[in-house]
Amino acid sequence: MEVTCPEGVGPGETVAFTTLDGTFEVEVPPGVAAGDVFVANVAPEAAAEAAPEAAAEAAADVAAEPEQPVVPAEGSAATRELVYALVEHAQHVLQGELQPFIEAKVHIFEQSLDELESGQGETLEQYAAFKEYESELEVVFDSFVAARGFASAAECFAAIDRAVVDDMARQKQDMEALQAQMQQMQQMFAAATMGAPADEGGQGGGIVISGASHEMPLLLFSQPIALTELLEQALTLGEYTTFSRVMRLKARQVALRRRYLSAAAERADARRERREQLSTPGAAEAAGVRVLWSELNRRLDKHLESAMPAPLVALMRQEAENELEVLDECLAAGDSPPVDDKQSDGQRRKGEIFRLCTSCLSRCGRVATPQFTVVIMSEIQRLRQVIGAGEHGCRALLFDAVRCSHGLLDDVEQTIDGMMQAAEDKAASDRLAYESRGVR
């Protein structure tokens, strides 16, 4: 253990210090001056012998004081679980029971930001939708009340009120017990450090140990989240500001989904034409590879523009443009296979070709859904092996990479199209389910 030699103490003199294992006394070794740090070898079992009488007396006093156990109110665990269940139910209700209502009313909130900022603000139709939302929330809450075995909402809220009161009382008792324990620790610390008394109320200041000033170690603790805070979070679900924010976010999602689906037929036609283009002999020539590479960059730009901030998209676009210069140099190598990286005879190196081939596949990963990660990694590994074999020319390798990238992006687009269409179909089904209830 490292010990700092205090002022006024020199070699051969004794220094006392306290750890979690007890109070110890060690002799300052030769050559150590005030302020120097030296290593003291102490054993925890020596604490009882080394501790001063004041420490033993303080420990006896603390042991003599009976602990005040925290006794929870009867049924408090069950009522706390009720509050947790209500909060969890509130967090999932918008994606569950209220989804048909949201889909049926989301068109009312297709309002541009300019309209809001120009003074039009919230509309009466939107507020009317909120009043219906309140009624829907009541129905959802009534079902929760019944599922929990209560005869009425009033009975359920009474149980929740009891849980909150019990929780506040329990937390207050816990904090009082913690404060008392901290005061006892301060008293023990003061008594254990050469018998120096603690200040009144246990708020001891600096304690002098053999000429050195020692402070009570800093203790940190965190207070658990109270039930009242959890309830406040759940109750915001019934506020108009929360409802308006949720509906406007949903309206933006719907607009993006429909905009994407509106171009689905165009994308399908482009995929068909591209497959025909890839089957032509000229596609593998240098000019054909460059056209395919540039087209891949444009396709990726369209996807990235709807998913990433504009500055980041611009940066990626610039990287792709710079890459075209390297592409032209590598295409000029024609059918010459790339050489090992250690060779420097002016030929294209394997590492350079590999980075160029895998960059387009990696960019596809930025717009791909998670299930395509394995496919991308498999293709990159295949390209590594093919390039390493050194049996194919640079142009053929680059054509292979861009052809695979287009095929991968085709599969990604078709998957996203299917997901978007499924979401649109479900939204239509939810609207129909809500309207069939006769609620307008």
C-alpha cells in the first residue's frame, strides 16, 4: 500500500493511517522525506492490533445502536408492480391498440413546417382528432384495468395512489437510514484516526494524523427512480403536445414511404434494363465498366439522400468521384493481372485493386438491410481470393466487382420495396379496421 509521509515526520518515526481493513501504524523507512510516497506492507489481520482504543470504542458504540430496518407496507411490492405494468403498457400502446386510430387520422397532420411557422398553427380538425384520441386512451386504459382484476378505474387509481405514497415513505426511510449510516461512518473515521473527535452532527472536518490533514473519503450513491417520475412519463401520453408530435412524426414517415413506393415501378424497369446491359459483350470493356461504376454511384446517392444528412452524403459523393480517377488508371491496365504489393514495376498492385473492388460493395452496405451483411462479407472474401490468385486481369476483376454490387443493390431494393409495400398494406388494413367500427 502506498503511504505519503506527512510534514514533521522523518525516517524511523511512526505514521498512522486508516483503510477499509482498519487502522495501521508503520515506520517511515530511511531516505524518505516529508511529501515522499513509500510502500507499506501491512496485513488486514494486523488491523485489530494496530487500531487505537478510540476506534474500538467507536465501533462498539455503533454496534450497540440497533439498525432501523425498512419495513415495506403490506402489498407494496404488488402495487409497485402495478405501476410498472401501467408504464410499460403506456409505452407500447401507440404501436399496439391505437395503431388503427393513428393510421386513420394521420392524414390530418400532413401539414408542412412552413404552415405551422407562418401562423396557421394547429387546426380545429387536429384538436378534434385529439379528443377522439382521448376517448381511445380511455378504452385502452379500461381494458388494462379489467385485465389487472379491478372493478373500476377508480379502484385501480386508488391502488396506484397507495403505491406512490408507500414508495415515497419507503424512499424517505431509506434516505434517513443512509444518512444515519454515513454519520456513523464519519464518527468511526474520526475516532479511528488517533482518537480525534468528529464535529457535531457527524460532519467532521479535516482530521490530523501525525501532522497530516486527512479528509473523510468521498462517498457517492444514486437514488432510484421514484414511482411518481415513472407515472409522469406515462401520463404525458394523454397530453396534446405528445399526441401532436407523435402524429406529425408518423405523417412524415408515411410521406417518405409513399414517395419511395411511387418510384417502385421505375426502379423495376431500371433493374430489368441493367440486367440486359450486363449481358452484352461491351459491358466488360473499359468504357462499359466505367459507365456501370458511375451508375452505381448515382443509385447509391438516391438511397443515401433519404437516409443520411446532406453534408455526409456530399462527403461520400466526393469520395466516389475521387475513386473514379483511380478506376480509370486501373482500367488502363486491361487484361494484365495485378501484381503483389511488394513489386513496384509500375503495374497495378493487388491491394489497390482489392480496395477499389470492395469499396463499391462496402458502399452498398450503407443502404442494405441487416440480412445482407453476410452476403457482402462473403463477396468481399471471394474477391480477396480471386485477386490473390492473380489469374484474372484488372479490367475483368473490376467488372466482376461492379456487376456484383449492382446485383446486390437490386436485391436490397426489392427487399425494401417489399417491406414498404407490406407496411402500406398494413396501414390500409388498420384504417379499414378503425372505420369499420363506425367511428368517424
